[in-house]
Amino acid sequence: MADLRPTDSLADGQAGRDRPDPPELALALRALESGDYGACLRGLAPLADAHGASTALGGRIRLLMATALMGQGDSAGAAACCRSLRGCKDLTLRQQARDLEEVLEAPALQRPRNWSVQVPSLGELERVEGRSPMQSWRRRPRPEPPPPPPVGATKTPWGFALVAVALLLLTTLLAGCVQVETSLNFPAPGRLQISQTSTSATGQALPWQRDLAAALGGGSVVVERDHGRQSLRNRALPTSQALAWLSQSLERGAALAGVNLPKPQLELRERNWLIGVQQQMELSIDLRALDSLPGLDLAFRFAPLEPKAVQLATPRPVQAGPGAKELHWRLEPGALNRLAWSTWRWSRLGLGAVAVALLLGLALLLQRLRLRAGFGFPQLPA
């Protein structure tokens, strides 16, 4: 029988953890190595009740239980133990459980009969030995020709392909859990600066982050990395160009993760009234094709923007940020996310021009009143 024990790091108790392993775990491991699967399961059952599947110790205990169940021939029970580790916080244990579950749930292949040699039973051998050579030669039937090898069009294993794509999606997009925050800053009317920050909970850069930086980097985009944190910052651009870059980043990020999402709807309308610009923005991001997974956090940040400017925010409300006039809006995976707001961006140049015009009008009015009063035009002293 093949060795179905977990990896050495799991069997050795993963030295270096904050707390030592309980002595019952060492006893169960020795029972597993000696082939006493029943004693191993009886020793691990109370430990599994005491430690949840989301903890690292609980994940190791359930992997040992899955190995013992496989030794007893209970593949269904072993697969159930592996499925219970989908919410484990330890990335290594979660990956081992996913690989073992894939092996357990793989379909059994039927082997053609002509691939093996069939040995006759002892009763048939005794009947053949009791006959005379001539009689056996006369009554021996002519052997039938072997069946032709199977031919025909090969069927595409769509089921396995879908499972492989789903596993690849989960590993690429959310390996170690990821947080993505897109910031929209309005430094001046008609200008927009966008930055996108992604953070991996593992502390290491994910392949998805590196691919996204390679696809969107260059030109005016500045890429900054600090272990598992990556920032893509664009300089202040005209509104239309900035929104086009934002739409491209959202589409490219979903494509690199293997998720087929509809094109996001981003629209910003601006009307210049000299003294300021009236801005109305509408966002519609359809994430119904993206399942809600633990550790996935997608959010937008708007600055400067006040809460009273928000007209619509679904399914999650907009929250005030730590900075002044800063709003945060978290997206909900598996739902249609919509946001609409309207505000004024005052123009200093426009307000100054209006103030100068008012002062000039006031001066002309005072001069007209002086002439009516009979004082005449102002003159220099003699």
C-alpha cells in the first residue's frame, strides 16, 4: 500500500509553532505509522472536537484523520475531512487538503480485459489434467481472435477541465487572500489621479500581482512593491483618460485571475460654471460571477468627497474614511455594485474673477454717486 501520510513538515509537528503539540497527537501519529488506523482515529476524534478546522492545529489533525480513513478504505470520509479544511487559515494545509481531495474524487478508470492475463481457477486445471492429450487436443476450441483496440473520436474531459480551471482560479486569485483598494483623487476640476493598491496576506507577492504590474506598468504608471504590498499609481490625467485606464485595470485584473466579468460602467459628467465644476459620477461593477470567498476585500476610496454627496450605494453603504473629506466603499462579491454621487469642485480662478468683477462694479457705483452729489471727478491737489 502506498504511503499516504502527510508531508514531513506535517508529520514532524511543524516545529517552530508558538505552542507545543498535545501528547495525544504524537500517540495517534505512532498508531498511524504502525497501521493501527482505528486507534489513530479514536485518538484524533477528541482533538478534532477541541480544535476547529480553521486553525493550523485543527487542519493538521484532520489531515491525519483523512489519511487514517484512506487506510481503512473510507474514501468518502477522507474527502469530507479534506472539504472541511477549505476555510483553514494555514495556506500550506489548505493546499494539501485541496490536492488530496482532488485525488480522492478523481473518477476510477476501467481497464480493458486484454490489458491483463487471466489465470484459470484450480478446478479448471484439474479438469484439463484428467483428459488424455489426444482428447484434449481434439476438444480444444479454436481461440477467438482478441478484440480490436478501441478506436473512435476521443471525448474531451470537460468535467476534469472545469475542476482544474476552478482550482487554478482559486490558487491564482486568492492564494493567501488578497485586498485590493482603488483610490480616486480629484486634485483639480477636470483632473483625476488613480492609484491601485493590492495586499497579500501571505506577505509575499502573488503571481497575479506581478502579472498585473507587467500588463499596466510603463509610461506614466509608477509601480512600487514592498513584500506582499504592491501599488500602481498614475499621475493626474484628464478625466476621460483616467477612467479609461481604470476600466482597463479592472478588466485586465479579472482576466489574469481567470474570471469572466462584464465590462464595468464608469461615467463622470462635469459641467463648468466658471466659479466651479459640477461633477456627477456613476459606477456599476457586476461581480455576480465572482463567488464570495474569505479574505477577499475589494474597495474604492474617493477624496475629497463628503458623505452628503452620495446619492446611491448598493449593496454596501459608503463609510467615512480616516482623512478629512474621504469616503470608502467596499464591493460585495457575487452582487451588482452601484454607486452614484454629485458634488461641486470650486475653482479658485473663477471665484477670484467674480470677486474682481464685483469690486470693479462697486467702484463704478461709488464714482457715479460722487458725481451726482456734485463733487466732480477726483483731482490731484494743487
